[in-house]
Amino acid sequence: MSSVSKHDYTALINEINELKKENAYLKKELMKQKSYITELEDVSLSLAERQLLLGKSDKEAIN
């Protein structure tokens, strides 16, 4: 097993800490996106509702 210098060890610890910060940030952004998607799903219309609002018949909607 090779030995690791103190400098290399410190650099690795710093990199791990930076990756932890980045991971926390990305988790936060992911939660924001999930929340936004859930919000959009909550207000989304069904196909029948969209057709009614657009004034399309079933045949028009298929084509």
C-alpha cells in the first residue's frame, strides 16, 4: 500500500468537502424542481378538460 503525503491528504479532504457542498446544493435544486413539477401536476388539466377549453371534438383531438 502506498503512503499518502500530508499535502495529498489535505487536498483530498478539501475536495471531499467541496463535493459535499456541491451535493447539498444539487439536492436543494432537485427538491425545487420536484416541487415545481408537483405544482404543475396539481394544476394540470385532463385531456377532456383541455379539449373542452380548446373547443375541440374527440375526432379533432385525435388528428
